[in-house]
Amino acid sequence: MQTATTDGTTMMELGQDYPEIREAVSRLCAEFPGSYWRDLEAAEDYPVKFVEALTEGGFLSALIPEGYGGMGMPLRAASVILEEIHASGCNAAACHAQMYIMGTLLRHGSEDQKRSYLPKIATGELRLQAFGVTEPTTGSDTPKLKTRAERKGNEYVINGQKVWTSRAFYSDLMLLLARTTPVDQVKRRTDGLSVFLIDMKEALKSGMSISPLKAMVNHNTTEVFFDDLHIPTSALIGEEGQGFRYILDGMNAERVLVASECIGDARWFIKTGADYAGQRQVFGRPIGANQGVQFPIARAYAECRAAELVLRQACALFDSGQPCGEDANMAKLLASEASWHAGEACLQTHGGFGFAREYDVERKWRETRLYQIAPISTNLILAYLGQHVLGMPRSY
């Protein structure tokens, strides 16, 4: 989006921070064109080379402190990285979880755990990409999850099932949320949940199995089953029974980072749609001259800019240690809707060619649709705003 202003500069140039990071990410992504992603999708494969390139460039260790081998950058820098990946036509879903999952280990793990894992995660020796929270029968009602972790001596024994656990086949470590105290034995239903860091290679040898879950987009998602999986007590992160609070603590970062990907998607759709509208000739003139084509793209641009401002506010609050739940949730809501509207405008502008895989529009359209549902649905954000921000009665 290179929109001219009255002084001859562009809005995109005025709005860009971290220009060196943006340029470096864009340069890296140029090595992974649309054909790379189409081939992966056809084979239902994982973008190993892309993830390795991001790791070698230090981008996936952006939020890991320098003392543990990372870049020690603020959330806004990580946000920019993911935005540029998506604006370049690539997809960060293969590795974005590492950025927000790692925060639970960093904020609540013991020093031994941090020293053992964070440097290896920073170098790529270990991948922390799998997040085991959602279950088939509980969905977003996380406190009612049924996966159990029972303490037996120096071990926990885990039984249960997780679903939509993306990247499980390609991760060395999993952050797992399980119930350690039955829900009928706690004062609040959010009590009695604990977080564990699972060594997946060891777990696959005794008690854990993974099954692929074919989906609309190539996110390498799975179901994970636990059948008397024994793990050491050293796998527990923080205090037993406090896991729900630990997970919530990282969700604002998750909202912000996913919103950043949506902003990147919107930028790609708007530029792609505007370029095509200016070049495609029908009835003797470019289709972009028709307001029915031009206005939806222009409106998507306005929505994208507005969402970006809320996103920046959320980052600023997070990085300064202030409460940011309202802004993080609104950023995710507004950015996901902006990207979806931009995708609709781009697809409609391309007409029949929008369904041709070689244009990559239909792939990006499918990918960005996900963010109306995950990692939190639009309606749940509205419920949060209604109850916690506007003070209306609880709706669920």
C-alpha cells in the first residue's frame, strides 16, 4: 500500500516502525514465493526451510532475553516480524506459537527450566511450537477440560486428549494445560489447572500418540492422545493449580501477534487487489475505475489503518507493563475483520481468476478466514468487552 500524501511521501512509509526488521524479513520472504507455499499445501507438508531461515535470522527468538541467547526485543518488534511475513505473502502459522508460548516459560518457569530450554529454543536446537489446550468436548470452555495429570511420587501421569494442536509432529516441546485437581474439589473452576512442558520425543515412546487432522488450511494440525503418560515433576511450570492464570497471562501477547498477522494479510490483499484493479482491462478501461471495484478496496484500507492504530496501542501498553486486555482483544477483533474484508474485496476484484491457485488469492483468503474463529472467536471477544469493559451482565 503506497498511498500518496500531500507532501509526496506515502502513508505506508509514515506508518512504518522498525524499518530494518521489516526490510530484513521482506528480503527473507522473497526467497519463499507463492509456488513454495502451493507446493507445501499440495503435499500437506511443513515449511521446514522457511522456519529454519527465520530461526537462523534470529526472528523467532525476538522475545527471548539476550541473557538466554535471544534478541530481547519488545512485543512490538515481534509484531512487526509477523506482520511483514504475512504482508509478503508467506504465513507465520508454522512458527508463531513459539513467540507467545515461550512467554509462559519465561515468566513462570524456574531458572533451571529457563536455562535448560530458552537458549536451545533461541538457536533452533529445540522447537517449542505445540500448544495443548483445546479439547473436543470443551472447546473455549477451558476450565472444564478433561485431560488429567495425577501426581504419583516424583511423576505425573497424564490421560486425556487435545485437538487442534498444530505443529505437534514438528515440535520438540509442548506446553500442556491439564487438570491436577478435579473441578468438583476446587473453589473456583479456574483453579486446579497446571501447565507442563512436555518433551515430545520422550512422550512419543510411552503414552502419547499424535494423529493428523486434515483441515481447510495447511496448518499441520493434529489430535494428541495421552494414555498413562508418565512425566517427571520437573516438567511442571510454576505452581501446581495456577496454570489457568499462567495461560491467561500470555493470551494478550497471543492476541496482539495474531492481529499483526491479520494486518499483514490485509496489506497483501489490498496491494494485490489494487494492483490487479489498475491493470485488468474490461470494456476498454481498468476495472479499478469502477467504484464498485474501487470502494471495497479503499474501505478495507481504512479499516486496516484503524485496526493498526489499536494494535500499536496494545503493544505500547503491553511493553510498558500496563493492563492491555481491552486493547489486545479489540486489536484482534478489528484486524481479523479488516483482513477478512480485504480478502473478500481482493477475491471479488480478481473474479474467476481469484479461484485460480497460481494467483495465491484463494490460499490467502482461506488462511485469513481462520482468524474469525481462532485463537479466539469474534463473539467471545465481544462478550469480553461487554462484560469486563462495559460492565454488562455475564453472557456465558
